[in-house]
Amino acid sequence: MSLHLSQDFALKASAAVAVLLLAAWVRLRRRIQSKISNIPGPKPTSLLGNYSQLHSAEKGWEFFDEIHAKYGNVCRISTPVGCNDIIYLADPLALNHMNRRDEAKFDDPHEIHIMLQMVLGNKGLGATSGAEHHRQRKFLNPVFGPSYLRHMPPLFYEVTHRFLDAMRILCADGQREIDMSHWGTRVSLEFVGKGAIGFELDSLAIDSKPNLYGEEMKQGFVALSTPAARLAMKYFLPRIASLRTPKFNRWLLNLVPSPLVTIVKNFVWELDANSRTMFQQKKEALLKGGDALSEQSSKGKDLMTALIREHVLVDRADKVDEEEATSHFRTLLFAATDTSSSAILRTIQLLAEHPDVQTRLREEINTAKADADGDLSYEKLLALPLLDAVYRETLRLYPPASYIDRVAHEDVVLPLAFPITGVDGTQMSELVVPKGTVVTMSIVGVNRSTAIWGPDALVWNPDRWLAPLPETVKSSKMPGITSSIMTFLDGKRHCLGYRYVQMELKILISEIVCTLAFAPTEKHAKIEWPMGLTLSPFVDGKMSMPLKVSLA
């Protein structure tokens, strides 16, 4: 009898808890929906709301253009039935507050943390938040600062020269068509290998096979970018992650008969295996010192050597444990490779499409080289105005990440630079963001805003940086750690590696333009950059960017 009563009580208690949780969820949803219901936005097109449009590889850019044309810098995006709608935001003043004054009130959505924990480990910078995230940034900031980056130019030049040696061989008999997507992925991976972690990951020889990780990484990003994957990450992954241990979750994912899951698993396993092996080799070389370090491809000048030397192999209470250091290894490989690959390939494609800019840039760099003894110093590269303009304009118009999601931890009121008209016809000069609301910060939206940059905002025009910027840019309070653009974010969560990317890209482009000439092929009109977590060029559904290449 007592057993029966206890079971009966347990069932009733469980039912009561379930009802209370459901009631709390419904109450929270109604609260959020009611507070943002006056924000205009497109009507849902299915039970998924506008989610499939927002994350569509084929139609994503078209959807962005449509909502900007119709709703401006703020709109409400419908989500799957039963879920809270999100706020799409491209207003510079509101984004300024999100990234600066109210930065502590926002964080990455829970599903992003879980996804990054699965890929990067539980202790990587991208997988942490709050006080732990700020602790990590505090000791990582100097590693990405000028004192360490001054060692990078010789490493970057060495990689660039190896890449150009391959191009000279390929173009020895004259102009030929080359898939620059293949080579862009290889050279960007080797930049990370040489400068960030101190290993040769790709010899860049024409008869050598590309590093397997580079191919797995590209396929992994594409798989994670599909609407199905994004839906699974947002609405399914957090549920299973809260049920069991990470080991159980990996076992469960192994049972899913999906090609997308297989691609992501291979990518994660390759990343994990590479990072653990390289970390141990790096640590052993540091412990041996002397010749062991000088034998490494970076001669011990890379960023991970600095991190391990100063924060792992020390006798301090705040030392970094090996699991966290390995997570930072993975983060560098994961974040830096595809971002730099996207920026490199975009720049090369744009120079091919604008031969006048390509010629002017070649003349500027050759003039600077005439007075130099060997490779240009990084200080001289920074002083080249057209090179800087090409760099800034490319990252303004084509940021490697189109948008970033943040979730509000408390009610927040954000002022608007450009007031909007609510559904009820009232003017709204501020935005009330209820606790629990996801805000999609549109990097591409604010970078391309005609209200800020003028009527030619959608045109690639490096010359805009060679004259005073419009007053609308100066007065917009545009957030951005550099260049009046939001590509690298701003505030305490800005991209730590922005100086690294700038150095890498400027060195590579300066050498490429002096050595090679690029022109479009007959397939050029077919090159597409589908919407995704990061951006890569495709032709007829395959990752590719064919260009005509010859020696300059």
C-alpha cells in the first residue's frame, strides 16, 4: 500500500511540476511576444515562421534585402510555432549600446554555447560566458596585441612566398584558369598553422595533398549552416544537452542517420585530434627549450607558444590548465581559418572584377617596394592608402560573418538612431527588449546601410576611404573596434584577432598583386556566396571560385 501511495504521489507531483513549467513557459512567451508585438515585420510563411528564409543558403540574401527595403533597420522575425519571435537589428545607435553600455546585459544564446562546447570543448573562449569569458579575454588580449604580433610578418611572408612559388609554376606557360577557392583555403589554413599555432599544416606545393582538416572544416561549416542544422541547434540540441553528459550526447548523435551529422562529426573529431596532438608537441618542445623550439616551423614565435609559455608552464594560482589550453588551440583553428579564407577570396574576386583598382594597387605597392630592401615592413604596409582602402571596403561590404545573435538577460531599452513606425502607427524612438529575447545583430545590414553610407552603400568603392567619410558615418555612432565598420564587433566581446587578420590579409594581397594578375572566367557570373555561418564561393552547387590567373 505504501509503495502504491508513493508511486501515486510521485506521478501527481511530476504532473504538477510539468504543468507549472508549462505555465511558466507560456507566461514568459506571452510577456515577450506582447512587448515586441508592435515592431513591424514580415508575415510568417509557414509553421517555421520566417526561420527558413532567414537561414536559407539560396534565398537568405534576398530576404535580407527585402526586409531592409520594407522595414529599415529594425523588424520582428517570426520563428517556429510556439517559440518567441526575434528582433532583427541594424540600427547603429542601438547596436552601439548593445556592444558598449549594455554589453553585460546580453550574451550568446544557450544553443550557441552548447554547439561551441561540442566543437571547441567546454573551456574555449567561444563556449564560455560571464566572468569566465572575461577572465579568458583578459589574459588572451596581450597574446593578440602588438608586442606579440610584431613577430608575425616574417612568418606570414614565408607562407605567402611558398604560395606564390606554386602559382608561378602553374602559370609558367601563360594565363590559365585556377580554382582560387582551393588555394585560398590552403593558404589561410597555413597562415593559422604558421602564425597562430606554430605548425606547418600545408606545404602549399602543387604536388602535395591539402591538409584533411581544411576540407573537413569547410564541409562542416556548410553543414552547420543549413536551415535544418540551425533549427536542430536552436530547438533540439539544448534539450538533449541538458539531459545527460557530453559523452552520452556524443553517443546519441552517433545514432542519427544523417549525412549532415556525419560531416559535422568528422569535422569535430579531426579538429579535436589535431589540437590535442599539437598541444602536447608544443608543450614538450617548450619544456626542452633551445633546439626543440628552433626546429619548429615558427621558431617558437607563434601565438600558442606565447600562451603556453606564459599561462600554462607557470607556477601561479591563475595558470591555465591543459584542457583549457587545448580548447584555445581548437578555437584558433576553427575561428581563424574560415574567416581569413573568406576575406582573402573576396578580395581576390573583387580585384579580378575591377582591373583598374588592381592596376592602381599594383603600382602603389611596386612604388613602395622600389625603396625597400626585401619584403615591406608591416609599418610601411599600414601606410599604403589604397591597400588600406581595399581592405576596409571589402570587409565593410562583405563581412565574413553576416550577423551575430545575442539574448537579453534582463529587460533592456535601446535608443534608435532612426525611429520606426510601429504596427499601431506610433513613432518608436527606442526599442524595449524583454528579458529572454534574441536580438540578431545585423553586421551586413549596418555596414551596408544607405542611411549611413549613402546611395552607393551596396557598391564596392575603395575610393570612399581615400576621402573624408560622409558626415552620416561620423554622426551615426556606428559601433566597431576598427574602421567605422562592425565587421569585428565592438566592446568587450570584439574579435580578438582583428589585428592578426589585418596583417595576414595585407601581406598576402600586397605580394599577390605584385606577382599575379587576375581576371574573370566565363563562369564568373555563376560564382555565388550562399548565406551561412561563414561565407564561401560556390559554382553550380560546389565550392569553387575559378579565375584566370597569369604572372603580372
